[in-house]
Amino acid sequence: MKIFQSILLLTFIGGLTKISHAQEKKFVLSAPLQYSATNNDNNFVQSKNAHDFLINPQLIYRINKHWAFGPIMRIGISKRTQGTSNDSQYDASNINATYKEKYTTMKYGLNLQRYLYDNDKVQLFTEINGLFGNFKHKTVEQPDGTILNFNSQNYNSFETGLHIGGRYQFTKALGIEARINQLISYSEKSYKEQDDKNSQINVISNVFNNASIGISYSF
């Protein structure tokens, strides 16, 4: 009888093991955060500081050990304070004028990941994504006496880029991700109210400003 019970117990444990392998976690939900602050001076802009905040919520489905894909969002807010001088192309009347600008981004797209290394605890991957959406620019504060006349501008926007990243699993479910974004990138903007389009290609620029970090959840 004990032998029979032992066989049943071993069979049950074996069945649970097979089920656990069959139910391997296939989805990864994450929201990498990106923040940068810059200060610049040049001949036209006397002082300029920018604060950029970006979050990329994404849901990835692991097709197999090497490939994964899924939807991604990009939500961004940028605020800039600029000061013009009397030799500025924007302002010829106010020597120390300052104005503030706000940029907002909302994009949707798909993300494709290629895993270079995965031992369950540590994962390294490259990814490429493509996103469509809106880019809005608005002058939110302008001093009296200036001739600045920037209206709100809305753009249709497309971007694609190559990124590299890694994930460390604290547990089977909870982990942390870090990325270097935009190793190679292409972006295109078209002004909605005019036939105006511009594009840009970047290769390994502003590596630290393009770094992001976030928590991931596997299920």
C-alpha cells in the first residue's frame, strides 16, 4: 500500500512539474522611465534649460527563447525655458527676454525583441520598434514687449529605433530593466496644418540622456 501511495505521489509531483514547464511565463509588462536635464548657451539663445520626461509602457510576448514582440506606448513631456539676447533672430526689442515652451508626445506602436542571452536570472536583448502618434509644441509663457509669436503646433510623428537592454529578475515575476535607447534612430514629423515635413537620422548620440530604467513584471 505504501509503495502504491509513493508511486501516486511521484506521479502527481511529475505532473505538477510538467504543468509548471507548460505554464512558463510568457508575458513581460514593463514601463521604462527616461529623464534628462540640459543647459546650453549659444550666440542666439542666451540661456536655455530643458527637462524631458519619457515613459514607455509595453507588453511583450515571449514567442520562444530568442524572440518576443508586443505593443508599446510612448508618453513624453518636455519643458524648456529660453532667454533671448538683443542679437537674437527671434527678438530685436527685449535684451533679456525669456519664454517657456512645452512639448508633449503620445505615440503607439510595436516592439520586437531579440534575446542575446537568457539564463532566466539575467537577460540581454536588442530591440527595434516603430511608433506613430502626435507631437505638440506650445509656447506657454512669454514676456511683454517681445515679438515672439509662436502658436500651438500639432505634428503627426513617426519614429523607429534600435535599442539594447538587459533585465535582472529578483524573482520569477519581478525584475528590473535598463536600456540604452536610440543607438540608431529615424524620426519624421509632418505639420498637420501645412504641407511641411522634416526627418532626422541619429547614430549613437546622447547615450546617457537616452538611457532608461524601469520595473518589469513577468506572468
